[in-house]
Amino acid sequence: MAQYKYKAIDKSGKIINGRLQASNLLEIEHRLTTLGQDLITGIELKPSSIRFGRRSLTRRELINMVFQLEQLTKSGVPLLEGLHDLRDSAPAGYYHDVLASLVESIEGGKTFSASLREYPNDFDTVFVSLIAVGEETGELPKILKDMGETLRWTDELIASTVKIIMYPAIVAVVVFAVAAFLMIYLVPKIIPFVKEMGGEIPFHTLALIAVSDFFVNYWWVILFAPMIAIYFVKSTAKKSPAFRFKLDGWKLRIPLFGTIAFKIKLARFASYMALLYASGITVLRALDICKSLVDNAVMAESIDRAAQYISEGASISESFSRLELFPPLVVRMLKVGENTGNLDEALMNVSYFYNREVQEAIDTIEPAISPVLTVIMGSLLAWIMMSVLGPVWDAVAKVG
């Protein structure tokens, strides 16, 4: 399906601009007619033009959509009418266009899950699979409720992670800017005076001179080298599965932050696995879906191996116990879930445990960041002051 940029007019004479995915302009015109709008112009967008537009729903929009659909369907409102209400109340934009497209697809004879598959950037495999299960079992309101809770938990987790990253990132930029100013502007003006004082220049002053010269002569390397390195690593990881496997393994071994990232992925895996299993999806199918959600080649390979062991006849807990990656707690809870017949509850307990550990780690790290960055800034200034004033003090002492 192509994406079109259109201009339309509604019954009140208001001009509306928007974008829609459709097979052709006739489909665009039909959709707009059902919305009470008349098409004025429509242009198919090229891929280069689409890149600059928003092509996915935000987490907030997705959470809002799931919550409202859950409330409407639980109250007995048919799904199609609920989507109609959401579409009519949504402001003009990408969210409105997606809802309009879903309504059109369902009215055209497709199921809700099949309509969602047309937007893979907005609705992942887990989302579509759970909706399909809800349609088959008639438990769509319950599925939507569980999905809404999981989406809200994911949103809170991401917000906490961004919160802990943003502050040190901003302070690090400030520290770098101050260091660059000192090395490029201040130090070059002071060093000639230090050299004119005569005497032996200490090592830390020579190091300061070397660093200052590097900043002055190779500032472009300092500025662009990190961006080039990040681009090279990402492009290489996309082209080479072996390199990505090693890179993802290294990410999990980073002190402190690697551990937190691993626990976040474990909590995400356990949460979605519980949701899929509770919805009636088989263990092997659920593992196959979750494999793509962990966003880590090492963990995905381990999950794939566990699925292979299960397909060969091993129990779930035994299969995961053969893997060195998953902690004993996960294996123990899987065994409890198998023995009691409540595997979904056991997995949710795993998710709760690691989510709590992540929150505690974030709450512990956040207050410690400010003192650490203060020490770094103080050490930088102390080095510069000692390197500049030390030789001056020695020269004055000799004169005295």
C-alpha cells in the first residue's frame, strides 16, 4: 500500500490536510466520503518524502486506543462502533488516519487483527496475535485490559529509564562544553605566560598543554568521531549477524547498566510470555513471538534453543535450566508454574520481581549521579588550576 497526502473539504467548508495509506486515489476518495469529506487533491508520496513524516503511533496514543476500546467493548459496544467513536473524536493527524483505515478495512470484510497487520510499525506481532486470540475466543475485552496494563507498565519503565539517562547526559554535555572552552580559549592564553616564567615544567602541565593543543587542532575529530563510530557500529551490526551477536553480548556485560538492561529485558520477556500463554497461545508459538521482543541477539538465541529443547520433549523449566543466560530465579519460577499449572502467574511474578529490582536500582543510581559528576567537574578544574598555578608558584618561590 502506498501513502497519499490529500486535501479535502468537510460539510462546514473547512479545509483538511492529511495522509492515508491506500491502494489508489479511488480508495482515498471512498474513505473520505464515509467521513463526510470531499477529496480536493491527492498525491502519492515517495519513500524519501514519507521518511520525514510520522509513521508510527506514539506509546500514549496506543495506550489510549487500547484503554478506550477495552472500556467500550466491556460495556457491550460493538468493536466497529467503538472504532467509529475513536475515529470521530480523534484530532486530524496520523492517529486519526490509522483509525479511519481500520474502520474501512473492517467494513470491507477484514477482521480486526487482519486490519492491524497492515500497520506493522504501529502494532507488533504480540499485539496482533493477542487480538486474533481475543476474536477467536470472544474474550477481546479481557485481552485489551491485559494488553493495556502491559503497555502502561512498559511506558512507565521506559519513562524511568529515560529519566535516569537524561540528567547525566545533559550534565555530561555541559562538562564537555566547559572543558572545550577551557582547552580551546583559556589555556592557550595562559600557557605562554607559564613558559615565559622559565624553570622546569611539570608532567601534569605538559599533559594539559598536549590536551589543549589537541582540542585546538583536532576539534573536528572530537566532535564527529563519536557520531561516525556510532554509525559504523550500527551499520555493521545490521550487515553482520555475528558482529551483532558479540555486540549484544557485550551490552549485557557492561557494569551496572548492562545488568539493569538485562533485567528490563527479562521483565519484558516474562510479562509478554505470561500474556500470550494466558491467552491460549502455545508455549512454542509464544517463545517464537517473544524472541523478537527482547531486542538482543544473545537472548533471542537462548530463547530459540529453549524452544528447540521443548520441541524435543523437555519440560519448560528443564529447557531453560540448560541455558547459562537465564538466572536460577527464572528457572525456579518456571518449575513452580509447571507444577501448579499456573505458568502465567509464575511468569508475572518473575516480571514483577525484576521490575522492582530495576526500579530500586534506578532509585539508587539517580541520587548518586550528581555527586559523581560534581567530582568529575571539580577534578577537571583542579587539574587545570594546578597545572597553571603550580609552575607560577615555583617561579615566584625561586625569585623569593
